[in-house]
Amino acid sequence: MWASIASLSYVFWLVGGMEMVERIAYYGVKASAGLYAKAPQSEGGLGISLSDYGIIISTWAILQTFIPVFTGGISDRVGYKQTIFASTLIKIAGYLCMAFFPSFWGFMAGAMLLAAGTGIFKPGIQGTLVLATRRNNSSMAWGIFYQIVNIGGFLGPLVAVHMRQLSWDNVFYACAAIISLNFILLLTYKEPGKEARLERNAKIKSGEVAQEALWKDAWHELKKPIVIYYMLVFSGFWFLFNALFDVLPIHISEWVNTSVIVTSLFGPEGTQNGTLQFWLGLNNEGTRVMPEGMLNLNAGLIMTSCFLIAGLTAKYRITTAMLAGCLLSILAFILIGYTNAAWMIVLAIAMFSVSEMMISPKKNEFMGNIAPEGKKAMYLGFVMLPQGIGWGLEGYFGPRLYEHYASKEIFSRQQLIQDGMPAAEVAAIPQGEAFSTLVSFTGESADALTQQLYLAHNIGMAWYIIAAIGSISAIGIYIYGKWLYTLQRQQAVTA
């Protein structure tokens, strides 16, 4: 393990740093997007329904994940440094658009810019990583890379927690400033394999080597069965994965009493220690964990232990490790549906984090290993296909499932009518303010009303449906692993 770490080159650590910076900014917005969408306009939020939020997320997902499929090869042809630079400019524009235009269409436009920028950014970074590693250290390299990335994934939500308590636009300004740091890192970036790329381009220019149009080349590779089956069977896992980030923060903010965690750690008065408030993602009063802080356990665990999981799973076939990870993630979602106890949600997030460490680094290693020479970035763009299908479907249906089975906003409006408020008055309540109105109307405490609504409705059903989708994916992964193993044995015999 230590020999593998020591063999990693300077450019590996540099692209890890660029990815980390990009993730700080990205997850600063992504982790709090649902909370921003449902927050009432009187509090600086968008004040839109979860169905409208789902439209934004689904569009974001489709663009971000399908752009690299047909443009990932651009990095192989024009250079990784150039595409990383262009993508950073696009992403800055996206964050500023969100800050300047706090509306449905303003956030939609910003999300589309972020999607385009991220879709262009990823293949250049990951293509560099493939060329900077060898087969004898690639498993460890992808594990460490994923660990470095999650330092960014850990810091981003913490930035959002404290920026949004000042005002929501501060989140977007901060993220635009953070990703600008990549321009400094690009000054020291040297593209691996640049000579080979320039030589290949020279032969193409002279007519010595023919080159298909990029989309035709990508389509030719996409039609291979090993890519098609991979795309289909892993879509279900990415439905689960993105539900954790798109929907779980909303679920925590509405149904989970996170003050229990703070009381367990620091007593009923909480903590006024600013350092602890920042790193644990607490509110400014130090009395409860913010939803982003709860979810941040995911990035924190990956940041500190991904290399250990990478070392353990290196002993097993890639598809076996990914199947085990998918099964563990299903159990995590069942637990979220079963209870709203704060410490049980912590356990569920921890379980999902281990499953993610077993799957996500492996997907890149798998595609990097089967990619033909000169098409590494293109194949790493294909990695986004199952993510695109899974996230695109989850982005649309996940918030709708939650809205149907678990929306506190809808349940509060129904309860107000039951308690005697005229339907016309209920309909006039601004989006996002129904529960606070219910508290004022009934005179009961927010915690008591939350528990009353939770027990009166089948909140967990949304999470059970999501877990069922993951179960279908697990069966597919098992069959795919068996088929791939048989195919490899047949190829070995014919060779």
C-alpha cells in the first residue's frame, strides 16, 4: 500500500488538488440546493415546490452527465489543460448567475452552466489521472483520488452552512471565489502524454491517420455490449446515491430533531465554541446540527478512510466489490425510511458512505482499464452514463416521491384545514411557510407538531421505494459480474 502511494507522481497530486477545489465550490451549492429551493422568499430562498425543484435537478443531471459522453474525447484531442481552463470559466458564470438572479429561471440557468462546466471539467481531470498512473498502482490511486476529492466534498457544505446563515447569495459568491483558485494551480500543470497527443494530431493533420468525427467515434464505442450493460445495471445505484444529496437534506430539516445529537455531545445548552460549530456544521447558536452538517459525515468518512476500503477491495473483482456496496446502500435507505431518530440517521449515512467507497472509485478504475489507447478520457466520460440515467430519473422523481409521501409543507396545509382554517386562507399562505403558520395557528411547539405529523403519515414509503430501485440494480450488477467473468475466461482461452 505504502509503495503504491509513494509511486504516485506530482501531476497526480496536482489534479487531485484541482478536483478538491472544484468540489468545495460544487458541493457548497449541491448540498444546500434543496433547502434553498424550498426556503420561502421571505427568508431569501426560491420559495418553489419540490416538483419545480425536481425539474431543475433533473435538467442539471442530464446535462452534466451526458455532456462528457460526447465531449469527453475533446480533452484527448485538444488537451486537458485547455478544457480545464474553459470549464472553470463556465462554472464561475454559473455561480454568479445563481447569485444575481434568485428565481426559478435564474437558478435553472445557473444550474445549466454548472452542469456544462462540470461535464467538460471531469474528463480532463480523470484523463490526466489515468495517464499519470499504472496498473500496479491504479487501484490505490483512484481510492486516494476519491479521498482527496471528498476533502472538497466535506468542506463545501460547511462553507454553505455558515454562508447561508448570513444570506443565500453569499453561498454563490463564495463558491465562485473558491473555484477561481484553480487558475493558480493550472499555472503549474504539465499535461502527461502531451507529446503523444501532438504526434497523433500531426499524423491526423497530414492524412497519415484517419480520425472519425468525435460523436461518431463515441457512438462506435458506446455500442459495445460491455459499455451498454454497464450503463444499464449501475443506473439504479446512482438513483440511490443522488437521492441522498437531493432529498435527504430536506428530510432531515423537516423530520429529524438533530438537537438530540448536540445534547448527547455537549449537554442541553449546546456549544458556543466557534471551531466546533464550523467543523460539525452546527447552527450559529450551537444547539443543533444543520442538514448539511449531518450529510457531511459522508464526505468526512470518505476523506479519512477511503484508502483503507480501496486497499481491502483491491483483493476482490471490481464487480464483486460494487455489488456488496450496492447491497449496503439499500440497507441504509431502508433504515432512513424506518425511523427519524437522529442517531439512526447518522448510522444510515455512515453505512451509505462505506457503500460509496466500495463503488465510486471502482467505476473509474473499471472504465480506465477497459478503455482502448487514446480513448481514456472518452471512456471516463462514459462513466457518467449510468450516473446520468440514475440522477436524471432521481432528479425528477425523487423530489416528487418525497413531496407525495413526506412533504411537511403539504401535510401542514392539510392539518390547517382540519383544524378549522378556511381553505382560501390556507391556499394564500406563501410557499414554504405552511408549517410556521400551523405552529402559530395551533399554539403547539414545533417539535410536538413535527412528531404528530410524522406519526400520522407514512413518511418512510418514499425511502422504501428508492431502496427497491436499488435492489433491481443489485440484481443487475450480480448478473453483469457473472457475464463479464465468463467473457474474460473465454477471451483468455482464445488468446
